Amino acid sequence: MGTSGAVTAALVPTPTGPLVIPAAAPEGGPTVRLSLIIPSYNESNNIPVLVAQLEGLLTPVLGESYELIVVDDDSPDRTWAVAQELAQSHPRLRVMRRQGERGLSTAVIRGWQAARGEYLAVMDADLQHPAEVNLKLLEEMERGASLATASRHVEGGGVSDWSMARRILSRGAQLLGLLILPEVLGRLSDPMSGYFMVRRAALAGKALDPLGYKILIEVVARGDIRWIGEAGYVFRERVTGESKVTWRLYVQYFKHLLKLRMSINSRFLRFCVVGGSGVFVDMGLLYLLSDPSMLGLGLTRSKAIAAETAIITNFIFNDLWTFGDAARAQPGVRARLRRFLGFNAICLIGLGLNLILLNLMFNLAHINRYVANLIAIGIVTGWNYWLNKKLNWTPLRVDTDAQKVSARA
């Protein structure tokens, strides 16, 4: 009876409803300094090792003022049951078994909703995140940081035995995010990190809507994050279990970036809609020109023709719709020609980047040519938008000048 009671006490009901972090800890238990969420799926071999490591590190520093919450997505290997059994001898451990809802980002948020901590944290269950880095992150939080993140790209950070293809994909994903959301990812040396702590007050009442597995970007974009601390760590190779990283997660990451960008800037939404039409032109011509069942031309030559055609159609729609207010303030054939030449120059530089990325992913990483092309297009989209907005269409400045002329008249 006592054992059953201990297991029951370790179970945490899964919150439902909107993904909003409460300002105060849920009723029914004392508040603690730190709540560390450990999302898991098929990690039954790693959970006992990780819990032992964390308790050995955190107890001397925090005493009983912390909790570990394993949030498991109903793993077939019964990770949740292993964690429940551990909770009998580890009083700081609580377990949430999610049934029906899936995904790393939402698992983290559901854990935070049930957490009692002033600091809300997350780390992987697969032992690839060194447990001792939590102490460095805790030091940053105690110094006043709104958020402290473990980074592979600062002093003391790095990766272990990654292949060239994996390094290219990781850096390419970071570049893509920096181009699309510079005001968010520009604040982080390692925006792809899934190992961090954040103050509850920075997220309280915020409506979170993550997509995919990069929860840190969602937190920085929507939270009240003033000062960010960072601590270097070396990303370890997995010892047991299987990696969850697939190309579908990169597609979700791209969609997440676009969703955040569109929620901040409607003009960028229009630019992406136009770019989407250009993707159809680009991909269609690439198929007609390069596919062995069609004309079978070389990949590079086919891509160059397809991209230039898409650039022309994109300029027409952007000039009429996306940046129509700026275009109308600069009428005339000569002004339009100048905008087209500038647009074309920026896009051609982006095309060079596109070709490099396409060939690297296709020839080195052996990614399907169409998937590789789609990823490359996504990366250069941010480049094209920000430079074109700055150099070719300046609606705010032009609108102000037009208003001054109107006022004089």
C-alpha cells in the first residue's frame, strides 16, 4: 500500500487547454527554486542514469528546493513506468504520462504548466546534455538573467563526433533562422539549443504556440526576455537508444520560423506568399529542365534558368503588392527599372548561396534534390527580404517624404 501511494504521488496530471504558463505555481504543493523538465520517448535505459546524476549535482546546491519532472509521451518501452518506479526512492522526481498529445515542445510546456519552480528548465533525456551544465545555468539565473542557455558555440562548447553533413545541416538551420528572425536568433549564439532555464515571470501569461522541437526560439520570441546568459557545453554522442532527429523536424523548424515571422510582420507574410509562387515556378522548371525523364540538363544550369525566371515573376508581384506603397511613391519606368536591377542583384547573390547549399546537400549530404532545393530556397528567403526591404523598397521613409510633399502642396 505504501509503495502504491508513492507511485501515485509521483504522477502528475497532464494539463489541458491553451499553452499558457501560470504566474504562480499550481496549488497543492510548495514552491521550489527550480523545476527541470525532462521530455522523453523511449529513454527507459537513460532515465535512471540521468536522475542519479541530477540529484547528485542539485541536492548539495538547492537542497529540497527543486523538482525533476519526466514528461513522457507514452513510450512503447514504458519509460514512464521506469520513472514512476524510480520516484519511490527519489522524492524530487515526478512523472507525467501524456496520452493523445505528442511533440517535444508541447511536452516541455505541459511540464512547465504543472511545475512549482521559480526557474523553469529543460534538458534532453538521452544523456547528450551534460548534467553538470545545469549548475552553470543556475549561476547565470542567480546573477539575474531572464534566460540562461547552454551553447555549443561559446568558449567551452562544441560537438563530439559529428559528420560534415550533420554540421552543414545544423549551421544551415541556424543561418536560416537568423535570416528569417534576426531579432530573435541574433540574441543567441546557439538558437538550436534545447538545454536552458528561464524565469517563470518571463513567460507568465504568454500564449505559446510552438511547432516542432526548437522550443527555445518560441520562448525568446514570445517571452519577456531581457538579459540572456550562456554557458558552454560539449554535445555528446548518444550511447543507448535511437536519435529522434529526422528531416521532418527540419521542415517543422522552417514552418515554426515562418509562423513566428508572420505573427510579427504581415509584410513578410506577403513576401512569403509571393516567394511561394516563385517556388512553384522554380521547382516546376527545375523538374522540366533537369529530371532524367524530361530534358535531362545539368543540375546547375537548370537551377540557374529556373531561378532567374522565378526572380522576374517575384519582382512583379512584390512591386505591385508586397511593397506596393513604396513602389507607388516612386513611380516611373526608370524607378521601376532601378528596383528591378537591385532586386535581381540581391536575388542573384542569394542564388549563388542557393547553388552552394543545393550542391552541398545533394552531393555531400545525399539529400533528395527537390528537398535540398526547398531547404536552400528557405534559407535565402530571409536574405532576399531584409536586403530588398532596406535597399530597394523603403516604405516608411518614402511615405514620410510623400507626406511632407503633400503638406507643402
